[in-house]
Amino acid sequence: MRGQKNTPLPDDIWWATRAARGLGVYVHVPFCERRCGYCDFAAFAGLDELMESYVDTVILEIQTRVHAPASTLFVGGGTPSRLPPHLLRKLLCAVPKEAGAEVTVEMNPESASPAVIAAAAEGGATRLSFGMQSVRPKVLAFLDRSHSPRAVEEAVSSARSAGLAVNLDLIYGTPGESRQDWAASLEAALHCSPDHLSCYALTVEAPTALGKAVANGTKSAPQDDVCADRLVETTACLAKAGFTRYEISNWAREQPCRHNLRYWSHGAYVGVGCGAHSFDPVRSVRRWNVRHPMTYVERISACVRRSDTAKNAMQTASSRSGSSFSGDVSLNLPKNFSKDSQRGRKENFWEDLAEDPWEGGHEVLHDKILAEERLMLGLRRVCGTVVPVDRVPSFLVEEGFCFWSEARLRLTEKGMLMAGEIVTELLLSFERW
């Protein structure tokens, strides 16, 4: 395996460069039937009655913050497919999009009804991403997933009928999953003829139900060696099936996911909805929204109520004085909330650093952190990243973990199994300079 290189997609650097251009928009939909034990995202069960007011609130944030057509849009969760069709369509239509924009909607197979899929297509979706995870019932049970393998096939069929591209998400390394189990999941996924596959190792996050179960010994943690074996098997299987790897955990028949490439390329994106993150590469600012959907809705609703009170007071004062009142009054929000105040901006797509009702926090990234992130994210891509030649320890190339191509450092397939360790070694080498 020493020195074995990855075969990139044609013009893979072109894809990465294109993905980083323009504006990406991420919309978070937090609603779930039940929370999966391994999930660490802002996902909540039992709040379906909030859906309509949540969508209306997200649209208000979109109208306030998204002032350029999106070249990529990703609607994730949570479970976006739990939204009623009319709300999903309404949400998608609210985001301005460039011609030819990539628009992805995440869906769970059990809630991806033909009506929901049709609504996504009507709202401008170009691709759907289904959380397949596994074909084995015991693995799905460990992951707290409720769909059947048949549901995946039906959802993919509906997506094809609507003219949409398909991604399937799979998870390997679940304790108790055998090599044969994983091979069966890959075979079932390939039988659906997807355009794209994302295959990730199961990770254990401390705050989750799985993390707590692993900590108290009631469940086992994934084994690193087993996960490495599964990744090797996956790479061989998908290459034989005609897929090309463009990132450690992602494969495509033709086109990669441009929105995810935006993240790995440090491109600009605005995240709207509870728990969503944004990144401004011009000013090196990362922002995130409040995590709980009720807090998110309540904060912005309070601003709307204050605005209505101000509007009513102005109407009353106008009638008493005999003057006219047009009814135009901006929300009682920070000055930078006003859409009019944002017109003319071309490089930055969000407000000045001031607290907004949806904001949970922000940070300005200094040069060292930015360099570390670019290295870590860049090396995940098959096209690699630009690194000073004299700062790369020679043994990483000599022992077949990395190679140079077009003045970029890239990981070999062997190196992709140890990406974290390689990044650490490179960072230590940089610090010595």
C-alpha cells in the first residue's frame, strides 16, 4: 500500500476552487421524530407544533442576512423531511439562488414521502441526501434509526421520478457490525444507483446518549482498527463500482457536493436557523446561532412585537397630528439588522459584529488558527493543499503517507487512514520554524 495514490476527479482543483466562490447558505431544520443516540446536532423531538412559526422565523432571518444569490444551498437537520410539504417548499423558495445553484435537502427514508420529495423539487432542490446508515436491522437499532431498507429504495425511486440527484449517507464501525454486514450495506447502497456516497465512521460525542452509555460501560465504543479496515474495504468497493473519491469520506460518480467542498475550502457561508454556523473568510469571523429552536423563535418574535408596538404608536401619533403615516417601519432590532443598510456589500454577507437576536456567539480567528484549519480541511480533500515544501517532514513522503502533485501536498490512501496524526505532525513541524 506504500505510496499508493488517490485518483482524483477530473479537474478536482477546479471543483474545489469553484465551490469556494460566491455564497453558500445552510438552513437548519431541528425537528426529529426521535433523537438518535449518536447525534450531537441541534435536533429535537416533540416540537412539531413549532414548525410553522419556526419556518416563518427562519425566513425572516434569510430576508435579513442573505443579500446575494446562493451558489450552494444545503438544508440539514434534524430532519427537514419532517416538515409538511408546503412548509418545506416555502422555506426553499425563500432563499435567493443563482442560476445553476446546487440545492441539497437532507431526508430520512421513513419521512421522505413522494409529496415531500415533490415539494423539495418544486422549491428548487437539485439533490437529496438520504440517511441510509446501514441495511442491517441490528445496526439500525444500535443507531436508533427506525427506517427499513425497503424505505430507502422507495425514497430513492421517488427522488429519481422527481428528477433529483441522490446521495446516500452510510455509517461504518458500529459495535457488533461484521465485515459481512458492512459489505451488505455497501451492496444495497450501490443497488440504488446513487450519484454520490458519504461513508463515515461512527464517532462518539460525550454529551450524547451514546457517549454517556460508552462512558458508563453499557455500550462499547467503535474500534479504530476496525474502522480503518472498513474504510479500506469501502475505497476498494466503490472504486470497482465506478465511484471516484474526492474527500476522505466522500465519493461521486461525476460531480462532488459543492456545498461541502465550500466548507473544506474555507469558502463563505451563512447559516440560518437554530444552531447554524456562519463563516466570513474576508474578516475571518465564525458565528453561530442560539441552539434551541424555542429560544430562537422567542428572541426574534420579541423583536417583531416591539416593532409592531412602535408601528402602532406612530400610526396613533400620525392620526392625532393629522399627518399621514406610510406604515413603513423597520423591526426594532440592532441597526445592522436592516436589509437596506446591507445594500451594496459585495465582499461580506452579514452584519457588523454586534449582537443580533438569533446570535449565540462569534469568534474572530487569528492567523495561526486559520492556518491550522486550512491545513486540516485541505488535506481531507483528494486535491490536497498548498504547503511550504521545506516544512514537511521528509518521512511523510518517503514512507508513503503523502505525495506532491501540482505543488500541492496530498494524502495517499495510506495517509488518509492516519489523517489526524499526519496533521498533528505537520503542525508540530510548522511550530519548529
